[in-house]
Amino acid sequence: MTTFIALYRGPTVADAEVVGLSADPEIVADFASRLLRRPAPPEEDPMLAPKHRAARRILRLIRTEALAAGGESR
């Protein structure tokens, strides 16, 4: 599975353009780790809770794969 990080910039989301792109395992692992360190928001909508749990599972998988590919743990 390919995983990469893209950085966009623009006056609005619709007008944003890619200014940076990386598939470097260290950058990918660091970004996933940073997102996982943020506390999960309290879920007010029970229909969204499974989606948010799945997203965190995917972030853990991405971090694990990136670390195995040579990224450093942070």
C-alpha cells in the first residue's frame, strides 16, 4: 500500500495547490504518530464513532508500516 503526505496552501481549500509531497517513511510515521497523540474528540454522533475508530486504526497501521520501512519512532 502506498502512503504519502501532501502539503497544500491556498486562500481556500478549493484554490489550494500542492507545495510539498513526501513518501519518506520517517515523515509519514512522524505525522501519523502526531495525529495519534491527539486525544480522540468526544463523539456526540454515535453514527460517526465507528468511522473515527477506523481512522485511528488505519493511522496505527500506517505508522507501523512506515516504521518497518525505515521511519523513526517519535
